[in-house]
Amino acid sequence: MAGNFWQSSHFQQWVLDPPELFKNRQADLNVLTEDGYQKIMIFFANFIQSLGEQLKLRQQVIATATIYFKRFYSRNSLKCIDPWLMAPTCVFLASKVEEFGVISNTRLISTCQAVVKNKFSHAHPLEYPYRINLVLECEFYLLEMM
């Protein structure tokens, strides 16, 4: 971490001005309104929070996962990678980065299935479709973008 915010990687890479955000979100804003886009981001932040609570993660890990999710979609379209796959990938990576420990592969997927079934069935009525091999592959896309 930089001692000076103005020299930090966060300031240099992730403080985006509104025209740049609009340009990056253009593909999504052709289909959604800005308000709808923000609601989707809030929805998936709540999904990440629910995953973290079920996995008994520290709040710092959950916050890091939410930041990773928002950073990824600040530069990529929602069509690029399904947010239902990106959310557990962000949780998985954040647990490593925050030195919480690696989450068991089966535990992560079973928790996703349980959370989707119990809390988010109104938004995703089918069974959670993704498996750990896709989460691990998605992790490389997330790391490459970061």
C-alpha cells in the first residue's frame, strides 16, 4: 500500500471519471438504464454479502470481494462474464488476498447453491449452474483484469 493516496495504484487505475465509466458501460446502458444498472450492482453486492455470511468470512473479505466485483464490471460489460459466476469468484479470490485462507472448492459451490436456492430463488429460479472448474477459470480473467 502506498503511503500517499495520490501515488497509490487505486488512485492511478481505479478512480474513473464519469465519461470513462459511461464509455465502459455503453453496451450495458443500451439495454439498461443507469438506475437499473445500479440496482443490479446492489443486488450482486447483497449476493456476495450472503455468500460471505454463509461461509463465515470476515467483513473485510466480503468488502474486498465486492470491490473486485465492481472493479471488474467498471471495465467490462455484464455480458462479458455472467455475474452469477463472477460473484463467487470474487469471494474466492478475496479470501486468498486477505489471507483468510482458501475456501474449500466443494464448500464454495454448495454454499452458492444453498444461497441461490434459499435467498435468491426469485431472481434465479433454476439450480446454480456453475461448478468449481469455471470459478477457477474465471479467477484468471479477474486477475488478468486487475
